[in-house]
Amino acid sequence: MTAEQLIIDAASLSVSERLRVAQAIWDSLPENMVPPPGSEIKSEFDRRMESYRQNPESAMSLDELRRRLDADR
């Protein structure tokens, strides 16, 4: 099977099935083969880091994050 045939076949799957296939393919990549983040992700990271540097007290601890996530469940 070629990649093109796989793409054509995958198009007939439901969205949830296509997401499962995409995740399985992504997970099968060797760690060193994962592409670096794109410019949008880098820009967002830089923006958030600058925001943190200007206002470090606005950050939450890992424990607080866990409490908030648990409360949302």
C-alpha cells in the first residue's frame, strides 16, 4: 500500500477513526524524528515567557494546576 492509497482510504473513515490513525502514526515516529515546533508555537512560547517575566506572580504552581484540572473533571 502506498501513502497515497492510505490517505485516500483514511478519508472514508469517521473523524474519530482518522484521529486514532493520525495519533498512532505520530506515536510510531522515533522521538528524534518529531519535527521542531513551528514559528507560531515559538512565538506563542516567547510571548508567554515574556508575560511571565513581567508578572511572575501570575503563574500557578503545578499543585494549583492539578487542583484546577481535578475540579474540572
